[in-house]
Amino acid sequence: MRRPKALAFDVFGTVVDWRTSIARESAGFLARVGLGAHDPAAFADAWRAQYIAAMIGMRKSGRDFVPLDVLHREMLEHTLREAGADPAECDEALLDDWNRAWHRLDPWPDAVAGLTRLKARFPVVTLSNGNIALLMNMARRAGLPWDAILGAEVSGFYKPDARAYLRTADLLQIAPDELCIVAAHHGDLAAARKAGLMTAYVNRPDEYGGAPAPDAHHEQTWEWSATSFIDLADRLGC
């Protein structure tokens, strides 16, 4: 199969384990806002569950682009209200630090080694809805060896808008069918394929704590399918 000229990675769930990380951080914060009895993993799930709706809402509402940190904060406040806490009564510095937990996500065990192998043969960039500061802080903490941080804040569009994928290829000065997106989410891959990109699926069965992925119905036969970044590097001859 023809090889891509660059690899663009989804990040949340594909490169980093958001659920375990957010649950770990939320355990301490929940106690500080009077919700110590609340299950931290359930809170992480509820916070993340609003993500897809927020992306679709941005596209349909005509709202001016805002960084993901802003949307994460709005989702945090909504999740707190649903859990029985009033965010208006919470310390502002606490909420800000809690929201920045998304900057401190741990990588999957194979992520750094796998990316390093893939980078030896291909440019590796982010194609994430995360904002630049978030992805930079995450990369420095986790040792993620990106060649460039691209995505929504650079393109001005959130995935699954086709312009998010096409703008990334344009910035790399390659054709869409020369760029391969690497993701653990079938919905992301389906949107990228529709925009003309190549696709590589990496299975992350623990992303939702073993629960079925909400976008499993988008599954197709992708150009590559791997069990880890190490496996993907093997398949791409790295």
C-alpha cells in the first residue's frame, strides 16, 4: 500500500489516557467542593460525555471559535451542576486548576516509544481539537515528540468539520490523500476519510473503562488497523 507523507494524530484517547488521568485528578477536587462521595471515574465520564455535543454545537450555532480550554470549563461547570454543586460557589482558582487537568494527561504506555519510531520515518503532528497551550503542556509533561502542534486552534475549525483535516494537509504542503490520520475513534477516521485523508485505526479498548465506544457504528475497513503505536510502526515499516 502507498505510504503517507505525514502522520497526523488525534490526541485525546488515542495518544493519552484521558479517563484515568481525569478521574485521578478529580478525586481530590471533588472532595474540595463537597462531592467527596462522588465516583471520580463517573465524573470523568460525565465531563467527557459532553464533548461530541460541544463540537457539533460549535458548528451548528455559528458561535465564534473559542479554544478547547473554554469549552472544557463550560463542560466542567455543567457537570458540577449535574452532580449537585454550584460552580458559582466554588473557588475560581480551584476550578481553573481542575480545568487544566486536561493539560496533564498521561500517555498510553506505548505512546512515546511508538511515536519515536514512527517519527524516524514520517513527520508526526497533532490533528486535535485541543488548543496549542494544552497540547504543548501535555507534550512537555509526557515527553511526546511532536514535529508540530496543529489542529483546531490553528485551522479555526473543530473536527469533524472537513476543513480541520484539509487545512492540516494544506499547512504541511501535501495533498489530503498524502496525509494519514491516526485515531482510536471510528467517527474521526470516517470524517477524515470523507475529506480525502488516509486512515489508521489504533485500538484503545480501555479508553472508556472497557465500555463500548460511542462511535463504534462508524467502523469501516481502514487503510491500517493496529493494536498499538508499536504495532502501527511495524505495519508502516518503521
